[in-house]
Amino acid sequence: MDVSLAKASIASLAYKYQNDDTMIKDWETKLYYNSVTHIMDDTKRPDVPITYGHAWVE
């Protein structure tokens, strides 16, 4: 991760409603909210070279 602070807000709202002309047959409501604050300090992490491997597939 190359940033020291990452923030995210996620929300969702869904509903389903059904009736049969005389009364409510089915009603479903969903509400979701999430807030994330991620703080990370990589300033003291040592530099490690990134290596890539190869694999030959026949």
C-alpha cells in the first residue's frame, strides 16, 4: 500500500414489495452502511527487492 491513509464509505439500500390487490403479501427492506478508516505507516519498513518467477508450461 503506497498511501498512509485510506478511507471508504459503502452503503446499500434494497427493497422488495409484493401485494395481491387486497393486502401486503411480502415486504422486505435491507439497509447497510459501513465506514472504514485504514491507517498504515510504511516509513520504517525495509526496502525489499521484488522478484518475479517464471514457470514454463507445456
